[in-house]
Amino acid sequence: MPATEAITGRYTTIDLEGRPHRIYFEEAGQGIPLVCLHTAGSHSSQWRHIMNDSAITDHFRVMAFDLPWHGKSDPPEGWQNEQYALTSDGYVAAIMGFVAHFDLDDAVIIGCSMGGRVVIRLAIEHQKKLRAVIGLEASDHPSPWYDDSWLDLPEFARGDFCAALVSGLAAPTSPENFRWETLWHYYQGGPDVFKGDMHFYRTDSEFSGRSGEIDTSECQVFLMTGEYDYSCQPHNTQRTAERIPGAEAIIMKGMGHFPMSENPQAFREYLLPVLDRVRA
Amino acid sequence: MLDIVSPILEKLPQRVNLDSNLRHLGRHCSTDFMIEIGETPFHFEVKSGEMSPVLRGPFNMRTWKFAIRAPEGVWSKFWSPVPEPGFNDIFAMTAYGHAKIEGDIRPLMTDLRFIKEVIALPRGEVS
């Protein structure tokens, strides 16, 4: 990789649910739009390896944005008097608002964890606008792996706690430097942001009753989950794929919950064939 | 397995107390907890990041804040050099029902990274 990477980062202001939001996004490559959604409590840096991979950027315009409140995207004005909670409607509005803002036709959406969950709803409701969705660590319904009462702990306001909470979700077989880089993104999260994202991930993302409505001849669906993921366990992904005719579940050996950032070399071996099929 | 792990756990305080990074991570940690391997409890105590001697049970009315309980075979997998899926983290083990965390989990959560790293220290040494 060259010392100066090909990724560019810019800001744009987008109206989301009637309020202007200053959104940070990164971009690399040309071709089919590939919009990347980060995990809860993290930000778009998770996608740097995808954006630095010429096998991808030769064919795709890769764009990754930070959700409001995350990374370098600001919360909306007045945030100081609000409690952040990501809703399903708000999440969809942010993604499709970004797609519309840049006139991204026939885009591919790839998202991980809560991003892998929301792509199911995108494929249900926006399948004619999308070429494909790729859900990483993806399922169509919440499957919480810890008790609700934890969410009231003040520790959720601390980035180091959020990192420690999810640290085991990265596979022990992933390179140590990339595992810790992935966790650093959690250290960076604003207070209560990870907890706010859990509103969507744990309680406002039940799509299993509708996922069968997806027409995969309009919008291809690929669901890719690491065998070490205990948040979205492989069987959750497989059951989801069974509910979507034409969807494909791929279980990744030796991989955890953050494939694009925890083990980019191993992940590209799984992703490139999927992207070839998306292009075909 | 207990005969192998007991001396390893008994030496943990020395290793933790000589590890400047762990001491820094745990500098605000003062708690005590049980690690139960099958029927055998081990009592861990930390005071401002300094570990007291690990005591092997059985105990009579010993207090503790939280306990992590799992069968011997589960801990063997947890401490294997490269744990298999479902056994690489205490939360992986609870998510799959291999282990239970009981008691007051607040002190565990308050110093989660420190406690996780202390518990994982025997990885690769128990076999």
C-alpha cells in the first residue's frame, strides 16, 4: 500500500428526517456504487482495506459514510438536549438519503452487524433501486446475546468498555494489529452512541416477517458471517437466508464479527467472488 | 486438568503484579470474584489493580461479587492456544450457554478489559 492512500474524505450536508446533518464520507474507485455501512458504535474507517483494494476499486465506486453521531459526522444541532437512539426509520432515511444525495443508481449496499441487519429492510423496501445488498454478520431479526439490564449500566457511555464488550467478537485467528485497530474505533465512540445504536440492533429491527418479500431477481442478497461471531451466530444468518428465496449464506472460517477490518486479507478471498457475481 | 491449572492460577497474581500494562489497566479495580472450574471454585481478589493470592476452594461461606462458572472441558477449550468458536471469550461462552456469569456483574463491567485479560492469561498453558 502506498504511504499516501487513494482514499479521499469529504463532508456534505444532507437533510435527514427534516434536519440538516453534516456527514463525513470517504470514497475511492470508479464504477458501480458500493455504499459501506459501519458497525454500531464505530465509523467508516472500518472499510479502509476495501477502499485500498484495486481489485475492488477498479470496478466499484466505494463510498463509506459515518452515521450522524459517529466518527467525523456531527450530531444534529440541538444534540445536547437529546438522547441518541438509532431507529429503524432513521437508519433507512440516512442510507437512502445518502444514496439519493449522490444520485447513486443501482447501488450495492454492504453493511456489517447492524449494517448487515438494515440491508434486509433496504432490500424489502427499496429493491428496485438497489443492485444488491451484502449483509455481513447479518440476520433479519434481533438475537441479543446479553441481558437487557446491562443496557442501563453507565459503562455503556465509555469507549473502552464498548471495546472490551465486543473484543471477543473478533476472531482469535485474526491478526492482532487489525483486531486492536478494530477495537480502537470503539474506544473513539462518543458517550452513549454505542448504546444508542443498540436501540436499533436489539429492539427496532425485526424484519423476519417481511424478509421473504425480497425479490432477489431485482436485488441480489448475500449474507456473510464469521464462524466466531456470537452476536450474529452463523445459524441466525442461515435461517435468514432460508427465508429469502435466492439469497445466499456464506459462513466464513476463522472469521469474527468485523471481517472487513479484523482480517482484511482473509475477507477479500470471500468478498471478491461475491462482487464478481454482483457485477455479472 | 485441575492439577495443571491450579499452579498456573496460583502464579497469576505474580504475573499480573509484574505486568505494568495490566497494572495500569486495573489501577481502579478493587473487587473479588470466583472462577469455578467444574465443582472447584477459585477465589480471585484485586485491590487497586494488585492481585492478592488466588485461593482454591472448597470454601465455607466465602463472599464474592460475581462468579464465572463452567465445566472443566469448557475452561480447557477457553484456555487452548487458539480456542474454537464459542469458547474464545467469556461472553462467547455465555452466549452459547457453555458458561454462566452470576452475582453482581457491575464490578466485572467496570473493569471489563482488565478482568478479561487476567482470566485469559493461562491461554496456551493448560493442556
